[in-house]
Amino acid sequence: MTPTTYSTMWVLWILTMMLPRFVHGFESYDATMVEFPAPLTESDFNPKAGFQVIEFFSPYCPHCKSLAPIWKDSWETFYEEGRRQNISLLQVDCVESGDLCKSEKIMGFPSIRLYGPNGFIESFPKYRTMSKDNILDFARQAVDNPDDMEDQQIGSLSELVTAEKFANLLAGKGQQPYLLSFWPAKNARSADGNIDFKNCDECDTFQKGWKTLSVKLAALDISTGHLNCESSAAICTNLGFSSLVKITNHRVDRIPKVALVVPEKTTNNFFTYDGPFSTKMSVYEDFAKRTYFNSRIMTISSEEIVEITQKEYKLSGTHEKKPQKLHLVYSYNRETAVPEDLQFLQSLVDPVSKISNAYLYITEEDLTPVVVQSFESMYEMINYNTSEPEKRLKEEYIDFNIMPDNPNFFIFRDGDKIPHTFQGYSTTELRNTDTIMDWVREYSLPMVNEVTPDNFAQILAFNSEMYDGVAIILINTIETELTNNSNEHLDKLRVGYYDYEHVRMGKMIEDVSVKRERRLKKANRLKEKGYKKSTILEAAREEILHEDNKKVIISFLDISKYSSILNKLGVTHVLSEDDIGKVILYDKYTKSYHKKDIFGNDFIAEPYTIRETLSSVFLSQKPARLSRIAERLFGPLFCESLKNFDSLVGVSGYAIFIVLILGCLKGIKICRRKRIGKRYKAKRDVIGLLGKNGNKKSLD
């Protein structure tokens, strides 16, 4: 090979290796190399140029100054992703462009709005903090609902509802369900018109969204309408919407109200939306669809329930998420049921519809085989370790989860192989709305929960009496390969969770057996000590509740979207692809985070490790509680007075309790000393030959 040929081949090899880097360099952009955009002016403001998230600000506004570095950081982080999705983060200076902000009806600073190809879409929710994660989440939702853009090209289908029309709807004469909005307005005939709302900063945004919603719901055979509360004062006042009738406090913002009227019913047909006000119309769309569905109380079959339990939750690379539904099923026997049983279900429509993604059903089928089948599919999953004895569904586990009485309520959640049965012992409990709904709320979280800045604190604090901890797995959905990898780890977490549930149920049943044995021993001790028969009988009949606690909530945190939460979880290092699949365990009892498994290694989502670590943290023996110590020291009767003390206070509570007792003892001791001192002084305070000390005179 000649030197010339060798040199040529060497140059070609270098070019071949460097070409992908050059190509990648032309295709990607570095936000740090691009100049931060100057604020838009009236001449270059074009809200229809793709998707735009625009911050309207004033340079003299303190809140705007605080937001400035957050906004710039958000822009730099989102620049590359936004370029691919045709979404821009821009600003408008409302001091330099005052007329523009006035035409856009900007009422306060800072104000963040989303615009699309057909103009304004929605405002940044008031209840959300303007953090980096929330701003980026708000921007990403632009590509989630492309139908919104098409709907905005059609005029509003919401009709003005008169007093006569409203009365007919309440009388059950409507042909379709009606979603109504009540506005602080007087002459708003069309939702398309330019309405001058008073003391309602969000009304313009709500009005534009209501137009889009009316088009969407029309395709679902749900009509929409609006009432002007200033001209329909009697209706709005009777409904409790008097703040929309007239302005009573100029400092308080008035917001529209929403309600649904279902057709062909004269009672239980008017449902008010009681959730947080939002300009995001998907909230009201969900309210209308689920409330109307639940008001009809549809029948569900065993086959459909099996499909529900067999669903698999999968992460998606898109930001659109499929809701995980909760299905409340009332099982009854037509031959033994009474009319009151079915009438009672109507009282559940409203509270069930207020729980996110909850649906109400009825069935005449015996659901015991469905419950057993669901559990058996769970045991197929947890027999992954061939070195362990085969795990089997025990009859005690079925008895622990199934009440044989009929009628009864069941809860099935999408993808959850563990059904839940209402543990009621009387007909009165089955017809008590508050009792049923308290039980439903215990399982109102989805099977798998995404941790976001909005729900982080709520998930950690959710029902601490039943759930002792939260397992948070780190995932990343920014790319397809990472999403697939994250799904594999999430599946392993679910298997480990079910394996832990197998151990936990065994522990719960064992605890019941121990309590029964303790009850028997207690009755025998009372008998030996000669207590009255009534006292012994009461102790022997003491009710033993089947506690269903020490559960764990499973969740995931997408580090590509909400990395700021990691600081709250005690993660300080920069994450990489190697961190996908790691688990952080929150212990509510100690209020601490575990990032290491039981073996001292990084907590990775492996089924066996998940089971063993959860069992070690939540099923291990906790420190002896005061009621147990009291029983040993003072006997079983004294312990009864402290029976519920454990559930009312934690470890800190015991410390405070002891300090209070010591303080009382110390106080008694001080008072006793003072009392003795007073007696001593009283004895010394006598009149002698020279009189009292105070009357003595100096001889000098």
C-alpha cells in the first residue's frame, strides 16, 4: 500500500467517524448558544403562529421579578423539545405594549396563557404555582388535545337558558343531559359574543373554553347552555349562586358555576360541580360524562369485570395519559332484594361522581368466582422464584377479602388484581351513604400513581391509617427506548408489590388469630380473679375487627418532567439512565426515605428485593406501645381505657404524654412545698413581748 493510498484511507476513515457528529450538530440546537428572545410587541405578536406559551409581565411587578429566572430556566430547558413540537415560550412586556395587553384582557401580572393555531386556548391555572415543572407541563399539554384546535373553528353550541327552559329541565322534560354554566352577566345571549364581565378575571378565559366544550359534548349527545345570573336572579339565588347575581365585595373575584341536569328524572337529577374552579374544560367534560353515566347505574357483567382486573398499565412516551378507573359494583339478588336497596343507589350518584375516575354499576351475578379468579391471576405473577415453595391462594385469604352476604358492594380498579369487598355487618351500614363513601375513598387512588408537584404531598399523606408507606420508582419517558425500559421496571415493581401483599395478608390473618387467643386468655384471667359473669361475658364477646392496614401505595416519578421533586426525596446527585428503575421508599411511621434495600444496596425494582424490603420496613415489630405496657403493668381492665390511644398519637405523642405527667407531678410537689412554707410562716407570725417584727423600732 503506497503512502498516498494509506493517507487517503485514513482521511476517509476520519470523515466517516466524524460525519454523524456533524449531522447531529446541524440537527440539534443548544439553548445556551441561542439568544434569549426579547419580549413581543404589538407588531410581531402573532398568537396563531403554532403553539405559544406567553408570559404577560410588568418589569415593576415583584412577582414578575421573582418569576424571571424561573421563566428563563424553563425556556432553556424546553427550547430543544419545543422546537421539535413547534411550541414556543415567549413574553410580552405590558408596560411597553400596554394596548396589546389591554386587548388581550390581561387583568394581573404575571399572567401565562397558551395560544394555538386558532388563537387563545387557556390560561395557566390559578391554583398551580408558577414553578419550572408546572410551566413545562402546561406547555406540553398543547400537543395532547389537537381536537381543541378544530373545535375552535366552529361557533359555540351553548344556548341561552331562560327561566322557563330551566324549569322544564328540572321537571325531567329534557331529551338530553344538559351541562349548564351560570355566569355573572346580564345580556350574554351567545357564548361567542364579547361580554363585559365585572369582577371576574377568569370569565373571558372560561367563556372561550366553554365554546370549545359545547362542540365536544354535542358529539356525545350532551347539550350545553348558559344562564345570566344578573337577569335570572331568583334561579341563581335559590341555587346558592348569589355572588353571581350582584357584586357584594369588589375585592372578591366572581367565578362561573357549573351543573348538570339529567333527563327523564324529577328527583336526584341536578348535580353541581363542587371541585376547584378551572379554565381547563376537560374537568367539566369529565364531570358531565361520568355523572350522566353514573345516574343511569349501568349493569356490568362478570366478563367485563375480569377484563378490568386484567388490564395492564403502560407508560407512554406522549404526555396524554389514559385514566385508571375505579368501578364500584353493587351485587344483589333480585329475589331477595327490596325496593329500598335499589333506591339507595341513587344517593351514591353524586358523591361517587365527585371521586376522580369513579363509576357506579349494578349486577345480579355472584361475584365470588370473579374475585377468586382475580386473586389466582395474582398468584400466577408472584410465583416467579422457582427456588421458593409455590405460593397458593389460601381459603383464609378469600375469607379475609370476601363477605358472603348479598347484597354487597365491591371495588375493582383498572389493572388491580386485588378486589375489595365492603366489610359490612348489617343492612343499616349498607344503606348509609357516609359509611359506604368513607370506604370507597380508602381505595380512591389508582393502582399506579404518577407523582407530580400538584399531588406529591397528597399521596404521601393519603390515609395513613391504612397505608404505611409509598414506593416511588424513578422512570423516564423522554425517549421510546427509555420508556420501554421504564415499563419493564414498573412491571417488576407491581410483581414485588403483589408478593408483599401475599405476605401482608398472611400477617393480617395471623394478627386476628393472636387477638382471638388474647381475648380468650383475658376472659380466663377475669374468671380466675372472680369477676362478675357479665364482665367475663363482655370480654369473651369483644369484637375483633379484621384490620386491613400496613399497605403500600405504588407510584412513579418521571425524572424527565418533574426532577425538582427529587430534592424533596433526598436525591441530590445528577441523575442518569442508570437511575431508571431505582425505588425510593417513604415510611409514614418514621417520616423517612429509604434509598437502600434491606441488603444495603441501591433499591432497584426487583420483585424479591421489593417484597423483602417492604416486609422488613412495614411488617417488622414496632416499638412497644403504651397500651401494651399498661396491660402488663396494670391488668386487662385498665388497658381498655387506653385501647384507642395508639391510633390517636404517635411516638412524639407518648413523649408529650410522659412530659405532661412529669410536669403535673412536679407541679404538685411545688404546690406542696408552698403550702408547707405558708404554714411555717403562719406559725412564726405571732405577737410576742415586742410585737410583730414589722412594729419593732430601732433603739439607735
